[in-house]
Amino acid sequence: MNIDRARQILRSDETITVMLDGSPVWIESVDKSGLARVNSLDGRGKVKSVHVLDLTEA
């Protein structure tokens, strides 16, 4: 995923499914260097920073 698309998803009123390594995540923020802070939706509540290129839209 590119930075612009990640930001569009972040601002969207719709729920858009985003995956990281096959698991769904919620994008919390995206910085100008392309790092996204994501929250795991698998029930563990794990938050981490990843590059937007590692994210895919389902």
C-alpha cells in the first residue's frame, strides 16, 4: 500500500479491511516517512509501527 492510500483509509468514514501478514489491523496513524501505527484486530490489542508498504487492502 502507498502512503496516500493509507491516509485515505485513515480518513475514511467507511470501514476498510487492511491486512498485515494475513491478519487484520486498524490504522491508527501514518507519518510522512511512511510508517503506520497499526492496532491488531485479532483480539490481542497489539499496537506496532510498520511501513505502509507492508500493508495490503483486502
